Amino acid sequence: MASHKIKIAARLRPRLENELDDEGITIARSPGGPSCISVPNPRDTSQVFNFPLTSCYDQSSTQEEIFEQDVRPLIDVVYSGVTVTVFAYGVTSSGKTHTMQGTKAEPGVIPRVVEAMFLQKASLERSSVELAVSYMEIYKDEVYDLLVNRETAPKLPVRENDVGQVFVANLTSLPLASVEEFDILYSRASLHRSVGATNLNRASSRSHAVLTLEVTMTDSAAQKTLTGKINLVDLAGSENNKLTGNDPTRMAESAAINKSLSVLGQVVHALNQGASRIPYRNSKLTRILQDALGGSSVGLLICNLAPGIKFRQDTLNTLNFAVRTKNVENRPVVNERDNRPQPKAHFAAIQPPPPKLAPAVLQSIPIHASSSSNPTTTTNAAAGPSRGPRPSRVPRVSGIGAGLAPPLAGAARPRSRPSSAAAIQEKSETRMQLTDQEIDERVGFPPQYELLSRHSTHANLQIARAVEAEVARRLKEREDREREEQARQQQEKENLALKEKQAIEAENEKTQSRSQSEPRLPPGVLTPLLTRHRDLDDELRARLAELEEKFERGNKELQLADVLSPASRKKTGRAYVALARAHSEKGDLQVALDLYRKAETYVPDNVKLRERVLEIEWSVKHGKEFVPSPKKARKARGKKRKVATLALGRAREEGTSMGSAGQSLMGQGSLDDVEEEEGESGHGEASGSALGNIKEEEYEGVAMALETPAKRSRCEIKMEQ
Ligand SMILES: Nc1ncnc2c1ncn2[C@@H]1O[C@H](COP(=O)(O)OP(=O)(O)OP(=O)(O)O)[C@@H](O)[C@H]1O
């Protein structure tokens, strides 16, 4: 069993324009030996923290230096069929993207790795080598494919198959034919990445980006396929929102970035502590990097540091993370598939022989033997990580990027992710190299079965087939369940959308039919009001429209009775009663009856008025004379009288629809009647003072129309005053 500790490199970027640097961070490099970074305590500069690391790069270091010293050796590891993960870590603006991506003038790790991969490919003669790329970002804890149109890119699910391999489902993997092809693809895909400006970085990465290059080497002579992968991870930087000056959108991104980085720290801590549960599942980032942290890949962590004083605390945090991470042990495995037809796939998978790493690999990466003297990496199940990822019967392989298991030789490209069933099957095929006897020994069958198996290859085959069928059945069941669940969720969504649509349509129909049933407003008195107040609510608008219609139909009394306040209704009713009384005194009973009825529309609950209407109706019907009851002497009520007079004026104005008889009598009569009807006090000498409030010309009209001498004289007295 061999383990491999994650290698740590630290890089201090140069001071940027307008950046304050007290040159407090110093890097001591001893050629061939360990280096050390010294950082003063920001709270007490007399105190200095030292961080011994194997690789340290100061501000003058170049992209080439880093690549040649720490990254290039990993290319051999990839070509030996192992998964490698390189990730850049550090506070925002510390130079992670510069290190990984670089610029045209100073290409970073990614373009250099691609170039080196193609060079290596060209040097391999015996095998058929294929390269493929996938590129994704984790933005606000969701995974997106950067090789597809960003607008239509769906969130990709992160899944785990039955043997504990984590993979991103439906991630695009494109074949690569040349460096130039990669450049075009990569520059286009990088535009899809979520980048935004903050106070600390004009082009700050708002997501974690994972670029995966997968190499598939098929040796047809040896009937073997090796699959190596390199994951190049540009993490988003941890952020101090006080410094970044983030707006709400940036804050939300920042929260997601900081949370995922915090989970990364927790995972590293748990691995160092040998915890039974590693919180990989607490964020998509750690879930996807699971294989690189305590898993089966070889890891390189590049810690980027910023020299500014304002970053001092973050620099210390980054280096603390580096120190903790360098204790994390991985157990790399070679992803090899035997292409020969194998009789016993599943039994072989239980305990396959350990494939050996290529000698070049053994030289280039320091693989530390822990408890075994065997210096090679192994695919033995027992050689799997003792902590961290869940133990499985088959060795773990990287789940990041372009697929979980080596692809079949000559598989058509571009291709989609292998399904978990296919992955398992492929995985099973990888380990079909043991003889029947070896299998039986490893499985440890009881003696009677051993005997049987020894003499019966046929029985073994049957069992193998049965197991295979069962595995396939279960996987199919699981996929069916997932499909059903997805269909159900989709159906629910559609139903919900349909219901919402129906509700909206019903509401629209209602509004439409309401507006159709409502008469179109004729240009009456209320139309200008409606036009002016377009913000009226529907109900009030409908009400006003109704009144408008009534008004146009000549139904003025009803309309006004509806519109007026109770006090005004009473006053208008009183005015009609006065007119009616004048008519009845004159003996014009039919007109009087009409006017009393109109008065009733304003004061419908007045019992005496009702009685008067009935009396007159009776007189009209039977052709009898109607003798009005004598007026009672009452105390004057100035205010009431004034209002009543105004109401009388209103009634007069409205008299246009009452016929000539009615018009000639407008303004006539005493106001007493209505007061009488309502049982109120009023009338008397003071009524003159009420009339005095009427405008002069109005007064004249009223005085002329008054028939009774007493009333006329009252008005005249008022005029003289
Ligand atoms: N080694 C370097 N040499 C010259 N300039 C550098 C170097 N490292 C970083 N820079 C510059 O510093 C700035 C910030 O770098 P970069 O964008 O790579 O930071 P980052 O860590 O990726 O930030 P974020 O997490 O916000 O995305 C850039 O303008 C970059 O060009």
C-alpha cells in the first residue's frame, strides 16, 4: 500500500500598481532543499511566522519556472494512467488565474500542460492515444458546463456511482486534435466563465473552474487501455467583503465562494484528524475534488499569495491551509483496463492484482511507502483510502471531468459521460485477470463449494453471470427510479405552470367579460372624471360607469341618490317635497305625485312621505280633491335652512327633465314639508334668512315663481335687508 501526500507550492505575486507593500513577506530558497516563507504577524510585526514548504516562488519567479519545476513531472504521472489534480488556492487577487491561465505573453499552467500533453502524445509510438477536454465551473454551488452555450447551460448534477465514484453527469467531453484546437476552444469557453469586477480585482473569478484533460492510451498488442487525467482547478478566491466593496450580487457570489472554501478547509481538517466522516458532501466543490483530497489522485496545491499589507491576514490563512493540506494523504491508482475477453468479471473485481506504475512515474513523484514495502501504487481494494471516501471493493478512480472509467478502445468521440452502469461494467472489465483457482481462493468459498468450483468452471460462470445480471438489474432499477422521479418532478412543474396559466387566463377572461358587459361610457358628466382618474380601482370604475349610464338614461334621481352623501340626499328630497307641495296646493296632483315620488328616491325610509304619496295616489285614482295638512309653526334652524335652500337650487338645476310644469315650479314652495315629513323642526321667520343665501338672480327666479303671498313676502323682506 503506497500513499502520496499532496505537494504544496507557494507563489508570491509581484506588487501591483497602487498597492502598498512593506516587503514584510520573505522567501528563503535553498537549491534542491526545502524553502521557507516568513510572514510577519499583522497585529504584532515583531512576531514572524515561518512556513517551510518544498516549493516557494518569490515575486520574480516566472510561469515557466513553476511549470518546469512542479507541473511538468506530473505529465508523466498522467500518462501512466493516474489522475492528477493541480489546484490554485488563495485570496482574491493573489494571482490564481494568472498562474493557471496566464496571458498570451506569459502562458500559465493550463496552456503549458496542454502543450506538454501533446508533446508526450507524439512521443508514444506503440499506443493509440486520444486526448479529450472538459471544462466546468462551480458557480454559487451549482455546476455548469463551460463548453456549451452559457445561456442554455443547465445545472449539472453531481452523482456517485455504486462504487463511490463521484462524477458530473452530462458534462461535455470534446476530443482534442491539436494545441491550436484547444486554444480556440479554451478561449471561447473562458468567456463563459463567471467573472466580475470588485474593488480588489477588475476581473475577479466568481466561480471555481475545473478543466480536465483526459488521455486514453490503447495498446492493442498488449490489449490494455490506460486512462490518465489531469484536473486543473482555478479556485475562486476567498473574499473579505469589507475590502471588495461587493454589491448584493457580488455578496451572494462571495458568500457561496467563502462557504465552499470553508468546507474545503473542513475537509482537509477532518482528513488530518482521521475523522470517520469527511464533509465532502457539504459543498459541490469538495464533492468534485473528493478524489483529489484523500482519494486516489496525485495532488499539487499552488498557494497564491498577495504582497499587499491589506492581504497579510489572508496570506497567513492561506499558508495555514497549505500546512494543513500537506499532511493529506492520497492513494493513487492506475486506471487500466484489460481488453482481453474475460470470463469472470465480477469475481476478478473483488481483488485484482496491483498494476505497477511506469518507472518514469516512480522517479518523478515522491510516493511515500507507509506500511507496505511495496513501492508501487495499487488498484487493490484493500489499498483504497483507509479514511475519507467510502471504501469500495474496486479501486477508486477520479470522478472529475471527463468520465469515471477509461473509455473503450476506439470509442467514438465526442462522447457523453458513461452511465454508472457502463462505468461499473467497464470497471469490472478492468479486473478480469485471475484464474478460477485464484478467484476461489480469494473469495474464500467453503470447502464443499471449493470442491465444486474446482471441478465446475461452468458453475462459476453461471454465478458470475447471475451476479452480473443482478448488478445490471439493480442499476437499471435505480436509473428507472431516477428517470421516474425526474419525470414526476417535470410533470409537477408542468402542472403548476398550467394551473398558473389557467388562472391567469380565467382572470383575463373575467376582466374582459366585465369590460364587455360594462356599457361603453357615453360622454356624460362622469366620463371626464373617469378619464382623469385612470387609477381608480375596478369596482369604483364599474360603479361610476353604471351611474354614467343611468345618468344618460335620464335616471338622474336614482343616480344622484346613489352618489350623494346622506345629508345631501335628505336636502335634495326636502327640495322635491317643497315643489310637490306647491303643486298639490295648486291642485296639480299628478305633477305633485311625481315630485313626491322623486323625493322618495332621496329619502326612501320616510314614513310620512310614503303616507303623502299614498294619499295623493288615492286622490288621483278616485278623482278626489287633496287637502294638504296644515303647516306647523316651527323654530327656525338657520343652518339647515341654508343647506336646504342650496339643495333646492340643485333640484332646480336638475329640473330640465321634469317637463314644463315642473320647471315653472322649480324653486317654489316652502321647505317645511320635508322637515315636517321628517319630523324635524324648522320653518318660520328664519326661513327668509336662509333664502338670503341664494344669489340675487337665483333669488329673483325663486321669488317670481313663489305662489303664496306669504312666501313671496318673506323673500322680499330678505331682499330688502
Ligand atoms: N505573477 C504575476 N505577475 C504579474 N502579475 C500578476 C501575477 N499574479 C497576478 N498578477 C496580476 O494580479 C492581478 C490579480 O490576479 P488574478 O486575477 O490572477 O487573481 P486571482 O487570484 O485569480 O483573483 P480572483 O480570485 O479574484 O479571481 C491581475 O491583474 C494579474 O495580472
